[in-house]
Amino acid sequence: MEGERGDFAAFYAQTKGPIFRAVLLAIGDYHQAEDAVSEAYVRALRHWRRLRHHPSPTAWVSGWH
């Protein structure tokens, strides 16, 4: 389990900036984009055991906005 959390932490650190910027451009509101991205990462963490093997977890997360 600790390895999974470490993997998720690395994934989050690596992808949060680009995903936030893309969602901000799509939504146009900073606070709504923050909320949408936060919710997407909460969902990703809940499903991380399976999602970490997804061909494109970044696309999965960015699809939640």
C-alpha cells in the first residue's frame, strides 16, 4: 500500500500543473478549475490501485472536469 501511495504522490506532483492549466482553459474560472481538479484527484486516489495500470492515467484524471 505504501508503494501505491508513493506512486500516486509522484503522479500527482508530475501532472497537477498541466492538468490544472488545461482545466482552467476549458472552464475559464480559477476557483471552479481548482475544485474540479481536486475532485478529479480524489477520485483518482480512490481508484489508484487499478488506475495506476491504465495506459494513460493523466487522460483519465483530466476527463473528470
